[in-house]
Amino acid sequence: MRVENYPVKVEGSVKNIRPVIEPTDEEMGEAILEFTDDTSVRDFGKLGFKTEKKGESMCATTVYNFQQLEKMDIPTIFQKQVAPNAILVDYVRVLDPDKIDLRKIRKNRLFPIEVISRDVVTATSSAARRLKEGSLHPLALGLSEMPKEFPVFLPKTYVDGSTKLRVTGDEYLPWDQLKKLACATTAEMNEVDTYIRKTTQFAQKRGAEVGFLVFDHKDEYAYNERGHIILADVPLCLDEITGALTGPFNDLDDFRGRSFKIFQPGVVHDEEAYVNASKQIFRDHYDAEHPNWAKEVKEKLAGGLPKSQLPPAPHPPKELVDMVSDIYQAFANAWIGERRFSVKSLSECVDNYKQWARENYKLKN
């Protein structure tokens, strides 16, 4: 199967969809999901630079995760890998809940919600922001009081949800509103909850083995052509998670009651701080070096400005892009347990970034 023979129908910020067989009212279709070397942060869209091998490393990690989750009886859209940076998947309909009544459409469609699983709430996370704003109560996270500092290791996994496909932007909503938006039954919502918790269990088990602690991750789900719930998004690759290289651990409780600092350029440069080794590195760069741009993007998006009219994104230094490329490839090697990419170990790649960052970002205050 030659990927280029199938035109791109949906050009995403980091992934493209190339339909092979269009879905119908009754049957799922097939599509090629192509991972690109692009990056998006702050809901900006493509940032205008390429991170070499990012697409291939994301694809390799995704294939491994799909295969492992299917062994855990989680049905998915995955069929097979068709190129170094592309997979063939079942293709369901994407229907706008604000334009189409989904109540009677109970098969072969995407759920218009995004499901987020959290075990650790970091200072830069949306959950921390919502706690401070008062839109998320500590009791919802299983906490008896407002956290005095971050990160916070939750007593159990917290499953959160937000809207998807909304022109006005996605927002976190209570589950009764998300259930109504998805037009799903209570049993189906419970099934979604079960699947993401099982995925989280796999993430923490695999993470403990390779020494990578997953703070949070997100998934999407769909009805297949028989009306059954399936995993419809790429699971647990670096664009879909935040997490830190910590070294092997047994359980999240290993980190409780002791100092756990997260490296943040311009803010936290401690030698013992853990690096949030994901696309968070690019987020941190823009916050540290281009805070006015990051603020302007947030404000303009909140005001309804189309992404095409946002202020151009400054390009990060080539050295940083190259280091992030190495981290993506090294993460894939470590997570899969095979040396697919010719880079140093994940710990060496992260240490290289950490040293570079301490030398190139000025501490504030």
C-alpha cells in the first residue's frame, strides 16, 4: 500500500487522515493515519518547523501500544502498519453534535468528547489552572483540601473529560453534560471509563519498567459498526501524554512524601529536578522565551480569532529541535523495548537537554 496514492482529507496539526474507503451510515471505512514531523502547542496549530523522525517514532510507539491494549481486551481501530510513519485504521464518521442529532445514531461514529486520565497534577497542567480558578474542586480529585504546592500525586486515577469538535474551542464539562453531548448510555460511559483506566494501568506498569512516569494521558472513543465502544485515538505516545523520566519505580507511592521537582526552563533548574520529557519541552520553551506570544495566542483564541490569523510562532533554536527529536526516538526505543532508532539512551538524551537548558535559559527572580 503506497500512502501517497491516497490524498489527505484531514490535515491535522500533527497527524493526517488519508481515506482509503469512506465510511457509510452502516459500515466503517478504512483510512491511513499518517504521523508527521510537525508540532503544535497552546492550540496554535502547526508551529512551522519539523522535528526529524518525530512521526516515525510516534508511529512505532502507537503500534506497540495498540497491540498491548488489544491483548487487554480493549478493542481499537488499529489494523496494521503500512509505512514507517503510517498505520491503517478503521474509519468512523465524525459528526458535529451541534449540527446533527446523535441520539439515534448509535453506531459507526466518533464520540464528540475527549477523555483524560490523571495520576499526577503538575503546576503547568490544565487541572492545576482549574483548581486555582475554582472551576475544579479538590474533592473531585480525591483531595481533602486545596494543594499547597505542585506536583500532587492523586490518591487514585482521576478521569476527566472535555468537549471535542466545537468551533468555539474545547472546554471541560461535568460528566452529565458530556454524556448528553455524546448521546451515550450510562453503561457505555462506564465502559469508556473502564477502558481508559485499564490503559492507565498499562501506562503505569510499562512506565515503571522503563523509568518513565506518566502524569496524564488522553484518549478518544467511538462506536463501531455494531454499536460497540472502541478506542479511536492513538494511545500513550509523546504527543498524547505528559510525563517525566524518573528511573524505574514500583508504584506511584514511591514518590509520595519526598521532594519531586519538575524541571522548568527559567523557573526550576535544580539538578535533581525531573524533566517533563514530551512536547512539554516546546511548551516550556515558548513560556520561557516568548511569554508575550504565548499570552497573545491564548487571549486571541479565547476571543474567537481563527488559528489562521494568530501571530506567527517564533522558531525554537535548531539545537533544541534536534534534542527533542532524539528524545522522541529514544522514548520509542525504551517504551517498545527494541532499538528501532539510532540515538543515545533516553536518560542520556534527557540529560543533554537538561544541561543545554540550564545554560541557555535565564532563571527569573
